[in-house]
Amino acid sequence: MPGSFSVFDSLAEHLIATLAPRSALDIGCGAGKYGQMLARLAPQCRRSAIEPEASYVEQYRLNDLYAEVLNCSAADWQARAQSLDAQFDLVILGDCIEHMPKSAGLDLLNFLAYRSAYILVLAPEFVVQGVVGGVASEAHVSVWSERDLGWHDLWAWENCRSVGLYLLRGYLPVGPALSHVVEGVNALSLPIHEFHDRQSVVRPARLRLVDHGRETSYRPA
């Protein structure tokens, strides 16, 4: 099951088009769903990916979709010295972070805050999943919700059909202000879909902004 629920497909597509990244990292890219969105909606973007399951790289021809595919875990990537200087306009974790221990996921989000302008996270909260097709890394091992992001100063979120979407503002000063992104989404009535039915409409998406004001002159808006 190296894919992602369709619940927030329309919202994710809008966010990618709005942010218009010139560099993006797709962590746990699986079959390349978000890489395909990036290719279509931000064609100028240099796409990189991390995928720990080696068989997916060949099966889904990921090297044709991304400029670089690293066959390792996100934690292994963090440990590389060259990753300390990495910078991305957008990092995507699409139905991925729940496959990591909570401690590893929090470490990763903190690491990425310094190395990205935006971090887009999509994660199911109540979906039970074990080993799939003999791939142990497909098991769900941690639970994520907006309650896990209280440490971050500026982010937005939506939840529907047991799936959460979280857009965190990183510390790199690139891209539109998060408040403008949220206002744009909420003015459009973008559809939220059922789990596996892109044609369905559950209700319009509405992002909720969380802004823990900090006394700093350099934080991106």
C-alpha cells in the first residue's frame, strides 16, 4: 500500500500550486503520488525523494519522476552530514509520518523546520495497518493529530474522515505568507473527498490557522 488516501487531494494540489516550490523533498514517496502532483502543478520544481523500500524505486520508476531518489530512512538521511545544509521550498510527508516512531517523527519535523519554507504533512489517525505485502515499513506505529504540533509557532490544519492535513511554516523566508495561503483556501470551498473516491465531495475544506506569536523580527510570516 505505497499510496495515499484521496481525502485531501484537491487541497494538496491547491497548496502545491499556490506555494509554487522550486525545490521539494518527498519523504516516503511510495508510488510517487505527490511527485506526480509536483510535476504537474510546479513543473519548474526540482524534485527529490526519500524511499526506504528499495523495491518501490524500480516498481514505480521513481528515478524517472524525481531528480534524486535516496533509498534510506528519513532518520538515516538526517544523520548525513550533507543534510545539515539541505534547503527546500517544500517538504512533503504524505501518509508517511505514521510509519515512524513518534520520537523519530518529531525529530524529523524539528530538523525540517530549519531547512524548509513549508512542510506539508498528511496522516491518518485511526487507520489500523500492519505489514503489507511483506513490507514491514508499511505498518502504522504512531498516532498523529494537531495535538502533536503545539511546539511549533506557525501552522495550519484540517481534519476529515480520520485523516489530518498539517501545513507548517518553516524558517526559510521563501514563498507566500501562511495567513494568505489559509485565506485563499478558505475562500475557494475546495472539496474534501472520501478515502478512495476522488470524485466524491464530503464538505468544503477549511484550514484553521495556529499562530503562537513570537517576539522576533526574522520569522517568516
